[in-house]
Amino acid sequence: MTEERDTLISAEENRKMFDRIAKNYDVANRAISMGMDKAWRRKTIHLLCPFRGGRYLDIGTGTGDLVFEILDQSHNVLIDGIDPSEQMLEIARAKATVRDVGDAVSFLTADALNLPMEGAIFDGIVSGFCFRNIERRKKALEEMLRVLKPGGKLVILEATYPANPLIRLGYTLYTPLVPLIGKFLGGGSAYKYLVDSIEDFPRPQSVMDMFHEAGFTDVACKPLTFGTVSIFSGVRPAAG
């Protein structure tokens, strides 16, 4: 019997979808978020608080924007960016070449449910607009906890369904435009899935509960842009 997944589509369907939209992904992000995604990433990495000499992991790195934001906010760090979509990673690697990041960054194909790293090696983990697409979210959180050093921090940026009724009305009026923007940019049905997956995603308190169940402490949720986006964070408990 197949275990029920948390997502609307399978991991393989998800990978194929992102391979298909990779070429125009960055442009679509700017358009759909009305340019606010850059500020969201800055705030996410500011909350991660990367420090000189630290090692970091970006799960679902996509085209690498959170990785490069870490580099913008800190120096002499090492970052691994993982994603199941090779087409997205090709774009991330091309950006890394243009920026001449050298050996500071590695991009590799990997699964968030089975991270190919030893335990307790990262000072921090970040993930942007990926958690919503992971088939087994609690298992993924447990894997993240495993590879974090004691005291290490996890920060997840994710689209969330707004709680305020007035904001929800505006959101409801805007979201039909998202598939149209995606279709114009060659995304086909991918951006209809984007809207559906946000509405299907658990509400912030349930996500925070998942963090606690996986073993994180100091769990918090910071809403942005009237709750249409949220930054979730948690810490691996210190040893002893």
C-alpha cells in the first residue's frame, strides 16, 4: 500500500514541472510577486544570520537566488544548494560562473527526504518556496534536523494563505491572474498548480507544530506582505 503524500502532485511530477519552467522561472517570479521576492529573500537570510566561516545548505535551491543572497550577506562561507530539477540547477550553476564564486558554492541533485550528507555538519539550512512541494514534510524536517549542528538554525520561506478576511479577498481577486502570467511566460499549467498548492498548504500554526514534532525548538513564524508569505524558523537543540 502506497503511503499517502502531503502534496497535490508526486515528486516526479514536480521535478518534471520545474524542468519545464526553468528557463523563465526567474522572470515569472519577479512578475507574480511584483518584485517583492527579492526583499523576502533578503529578510529570510537576515533571519538565518550567516556568519564568516559557516557552512550552509539551501534545500530546493532552484536557480540559486537564496544561495547568492547568503553570499551577499556574509563572506568566507561554504554553501551546498540541492534540487531535484537538473534544469533549474543548470541555471544556478551558470549564475555562479558569472559571479565567479569559486569553490564557495556547490550545486547538486538531491532529495530532501534523503539528504546525502553526514549528520551535524551545517550551521544553518534555508529553503525558499520548496517546503510546500515536498511529499513527506515531517520526514524532510527530521532530515534537516539530522544534518544541522546542535544550535544550528533552519529558516523556511513559503507562500501561505492569508488569515485576514480582507487580505484574503484581495488575494482571491489576484490569484486568477497568476496562471495567466505563467501561461504568457510559457509555464502552462504549472502556475495553476502554484495557486492550488498554496491553498492546500497547511496553515502557519500547523507548520509550526510540524517543526516541534520533528524536534526543533525556538520555533517561530514571521508573516510578510499581509501573511501571503511567511518565514518559519527553528533551532536544533544544543547538545546535552
